[in-house]
Amino acid sequence: MTKLHLGIDLGTTNSATAIFTGEQTQVVPNKRGQANTPSIVRITGDKVMVGDRARKFLDSDAINTHREFKRLMGTGKLTAPDSSGKQWSPEQLSAEVLKALLDDVEATTGSRPSQAVITVPALFELPQSKATSEAAQLAGLDKVELLPEPVASAFSAGWSEDSVGQSWLVFDLGGGTFDASLVEARDGLLRVIGHDGDNFLGGRDIDRLLADWVVRQLESNHQIQIAIDDPAHKGLAAKLYGEAEQAKIRLSTQASTVLEIDLDLDGREIIDELPLNRQELEMLCEPVINRALEICRRLLAEHGLDEGGLDRTVLVGGPANMPVIRQRVTNELAPLAAENRDPMTLVAEGAALYAVSIGLGSDNDSATPTDTAENKFWLQYPNVCSELDPTVMGRLVSTEGSKPSTIQLTRDGWESEKVTLTEEGAFLTTVSILPSKATRFTVQCRDASGAKVSVTPQTISIVHGLTLSDPPLSRSIGVALANGYVKTFLERGTPLPARRTFSQSTVDTLMPGSDGELNIPIVQGERAKARYCRRVGNLVIRAAELKKPLHAGSRVEISLEVDRGGNMKSQASLPDQNLLIKGVAELVIPSADPQAMRATWQSLQRRISIQQQGAFRERNEDAVRKLEHQQQHLSEIGIQLTGTMECEDTRQRLYRNLLEIEAEVEELEQRGQVDELKEQCESEYLNAQYSVLQWGSEIDRRLFSELEKKVATAMERGRATELERIIEQLQRINNATYRKSPEFWSDQFQYAASRLHQATNMRRAKLLVDKGRDLLEQGKTEELRGITQSLWSLLPENMRSAEETHDSGVF
């Protein structure tokens, strides 16, 4: 029985599947014979349409026809009620697309897969990855692995090429998301060394800009007003977006086109023909391309490749077919790789290859059963191997009749050494595989008399090519603390799967039987301050679950675990109560409030204006350029904020952009603090060095040695955010080793006691200090831990606003 290795590209605009045939990847066509299926779903009663059939109803039956739901995965946002009054989640609609893709695979192979690798944008956050897994379960898949889309495309583009020692950039501009990934090939492994991107930037944003242009032309030509975001005009908007998308596609292969407009606007028929040439389109979509290239340059600079160190780029996604994108990427980044490959199917093919490399496959029930022999071997060999002479080993696990004595693997024109089985039926041999392809070997056995013996398996296949190292975590994950900062558990770039556990302390007291609760917010992002990171989960300790009072300063052990697909598990343990809290109580992307965004926009306008005045006074040309760019970006956002913003997708995109601008503005505001941060970094480095040398283990010394290199880089670059992160890491390793010293808790107690006058509860603080001093006199320093932690909880610096700390109950 053969295995069916399936890869699925579940896209915003289009989806595709590919299987590994044993020798190469094969894109699975849909019922229309097309490689790509539009991610569009129409539901009427019990009838479901997917793909091109559903696309036909985008304008005539908009209430029952849905598209671009991938951009809302993990938000908990439902569709507007359809004609039957039903609402659908993005996960349910994605499941219908997956079912249609599985139908196509079954029609092609005769077997319905139960396992698959599904790709997701590299910067999908935890709620979005979890939502993708839920959609797969709804579609009937028993097991899935999630793989970042740019990783899949790089795997597909370079798995069999001579790319050792090279650095590539994967430029993945899909329908709704943009991902940039740096990959390198070394020692037979394809490694992802860096990610960046924007979950709300894609080809649909080009369509939006083009649709806005159409609206302006129609308003001017016919003296009308078209509210394209008005839910009442959903069908009209769908038709305009459809015309814009088709015009964009036509202009990829021709110099000019005409948009034929035929609309019904509140009972008034609007007919027009709007000429558009490629140059005009390129001017319209320039903001999207500039934004994508800006992200790429930021990623390259972060890894020291901004001065011509990049070898090649891999283009992925439908918009990659636009001549302007191919030209600008080639001119501004690096030459293209895999130019002869379809950028629309690279992701699915890479996912199928990854399924082979990790051995994730479904039994192909349709395969002709050939392995009926009574002698059965257990074999171990690499599915994908970068070497041309891999090792095959195995053992005879069952036998009936004539017992095998020797084993030999053969292929056309080549035979392995004839190996004699040991008394236990084991063997070890090497085989020669063909470069850059799959090689199938026949397993031949003979008994002691030299007669051939039938065995199973009869054949094995090994693919020559690069294998994929463990995928990296795209964004750091940690816990928001009550002091407004983030305790990082898993840093960006950490190979997955990964798990970390740290002990934190509670801020408040919870009494059993009450309705109180303590939040442990889980956040994702690279900023040191919690408010600039996205909350992606929330562990909750409820008073009703407690067995006894949980006093302020109690220890909580928090564990975060992320698998290879980016799915997270978390738990909080209260050792004193033998209580374990599993799971994430909240794992959705919060809705963006328009009123709050407008207030943020106004605040940023003022802050940028102040920074511009200072930059002009200081004649800081670099700061002036950055601020002008931010001001332009902010103006574009301001125009959109004046609309109704009924679309959740629009709100999420604007919210992300505002948050990023705010973080950049704060970094510029901190530019005067860089010298101060460098001094603090030097001080923290010396403190950590002393602690590691005095009390650190061998592991501590190795970690500190690795951190020293990061310190040198951060000091040279002089970026406030990077210095903040390094300082935090130095403090962490310093504290970890300092805790091993005999004087740690006595020193901590003395410091906390010296700030008694600042306590929020003076009576309780004084009792704690008196008790601690008694313990000091008795030499019981080990018992000072609980006293000190309780004192910490009474000091005001541990309290910040709920907005800045995500309402955290730990420090």
C-alpha cells in the first residue's frame, strides 16, 4: 500500500493542492482542469458551491457568496446573515474550500487523504494558525502540519538545486498577505533565518486601489456618489473588485485594456468604458509595492544583507506575474530564481515535498496491493536526502516459508552490495541515488540455497534534495507583566517545536469562593512594552477553582509550547495548591474600534509634528526622511478613517498600520535615549558577566557567550528597540545566575524593605518587614523568598494601567 503525500496552499484569493507521486510533485487539477481554485464559497440552503462556480454569483447573489475570509481567520467575526438568516465563520468557509480540494484529490488519485501539510502566512499569529487547524478538522482531515508559505515556496524552488551557501529572499505577495523570508542552504538543510511581512497587504489591496480609481472616474463622469464600503452595496462592490482584478490580470500580458462598467446603483443604471494602460496601473499600485520592498529591505538590513549579500529572490503569488513587480524585485533586491516555475503553485508543491520529508502521508487505498509476501521487513531510510549515498537499514520482523538469507537493493543499471542478514535478521547497506530526482529501488532477497524469496516491501523510494530544518517561530511569544513590559518565553527565530517554563508571581490576592480572577495575558511581538504587542491568548486563574487563598506574591509556573505549525499550548501551575490550569481561555484577534483608531491617528499627527520640528532644528536628514514617510502613510490612513469602516478586514489592516507607525514614532522619540541605553547595556553586561563567572553553570556560560555576540551587534547598530531587548536578556541571565548565590534573597529583601514608605498597604508591608528581619537574625535566609515576593506586590512600580499591561495579574 502506497502513501499519499498531500500539500495544500489555502490562499486568500486562490487555493491549490499538490501530491508527491514518488518521483516528483504533481499539481492536482480541479474539476475544470485548472491548477488554482478561487477561494470563494456560495451557500444556499444545503447546496455549497466553491471556486469559479461560486465566483459567478459575487455580484448577483452577494449575500450568499463569500470571499477573502482567510484575512479574518481567528477574529471570531461572522459573515452578515445570508438569505436564510445564517452566519458563517471564516473557519467554516475555509473548511468548504478544503473539502472541495480534497474532492479533487480523490477524483485524481481514487483515494481521499486524511493527512496533509497546509501552508499559512509566515506572520500568521497564534489565533490565525489555530483557526486554520480548526478548518482542517471541519473538512475531515485527521492530522495536519502547518508550514509557513514562504518556507514551502523556497523548498519547492530550491530543493534540488545547487544552492549550498546561498542566501535567498522569498517575496510572497499573495491575495491578502505579504511575507518576506530569508532562507539559506547549508549542510544539506534549507534553513529559514528570518521573517517579516504584513498580514494585511496583498494583491487585493492593489484591487482596492484600482477599484477606488474606478469609483473616482465614475463619480466624475456621472456626477454620482458611490459608497463602496456600504454593506447595502456589497454586490456592487464585488462587481467593481471583480472588474479591477481582471483588468490587473490582463495588464500583466498586454499594454492597455478597457474596464467595461455596467452597474445598478440604487435603481440607476451606470454604463461606462474606462481605458487603462499598464503605466497607469503601476502608478496606482506603487504604494503596495513600495511597502513590500520596504519590508524586504528592513529584513535584509536586520541580517546584514542590505549591501548586496543576497543571491536570489523567489517570487510567489498571483501578483508576482505583474511585470512591474518582477522588474523592481530584480533591480532592487536580487536576480530571480525558479523563473520557469508557476508562482501560483510553488507553495502547494513545497508543502507536498515537506509532507514527504516528515513522513506525513495517508494510505492510498486505491493503490494496487502488491506487497502480499509472507516475509516482512521493517526498513529505515531517509525520504529526502541531500547525500547521494544514503544508508538503508532494516530487520526481518516476520517470516513464513523460505527464510531470506541475503538482501540486495537494485535499480536500473546499479546494484547494491549483497548483504547477509544477521542471526536477528538485521542488515545495513548503502545505496546510490540519482541527483535531483526520486530514485526507486527494488528489494531482492534470496534464501540459503540462492533461490529468490518474495518480501514486503517490494520497493522503496528516496528523493535527492535539500531537507528542511525545523521551521522558526515568526514572532516572539511571552507574557505581559503588570509593570507594562513583556517576559519573553520564546524568541523570534526559535526552531519549532519549542517549550519554555518560567516562574512568575501574582499581583493580587484571590480568596476561594469569590468571583475574582487573575489574568495571565499571552502576547506576540518584538516590542519590549506589552502595549505594542498583540494579545493572542489569556490564561485565567479563577478564585472559584482555588483550594485555599492565593496570596499576592505567590509563585505561578507558566509554560508555553508551540509546535511546528505554530499551534500553541499553555498552562499555569500553582505548586502550593497542586492546581494545573490548561489551555487558553481567549485565542481570538480582537476587533479594532474605529473611534479608538481615530483618536490614535490624531495623537500620532501631533507626535510626528513635534518630532519633525526637532529633526529640522537638529538637521537630522535621516529622521526627516523617516518622518516624512510616516506622515505620508498616516495621511493615507486618515483618508480611510473618514469612511464608514464597516468591513472588519479594513479595520484590522488600519489598526495594524497605526500600531506599527506608533511603534516607529516611539523609537524616534527615544533616539535621544540611545546613548543612555548603551550605557545601561554596558552596565548590565558587566553585571551579568560577574554573576555568570561567580555562580553560573556550564550552560549559563554557553548562553552568555552566545549573548555576547548579540550585545556587540546591538551596540554597533544603536537601535533603541534592539538595545532594550538585549538589556532584558542580560538582566534575565544575570538574575538567573544571581539567584544561585547564597545572598540573593537577603539582598532582595533588604532592597524591598528600604522602600517600605512606598507600599500601597503600609500595615501589611510593615508586618512583612518585621517578620523578614526576624528571619535574617535567625539566619533563615531561604525562608525570605515568600516574604520578599509579597513585599514586591505592595510596591507601586509593579502596577500599570490595564491598557498598557493587558490587565496582567503577574509580575
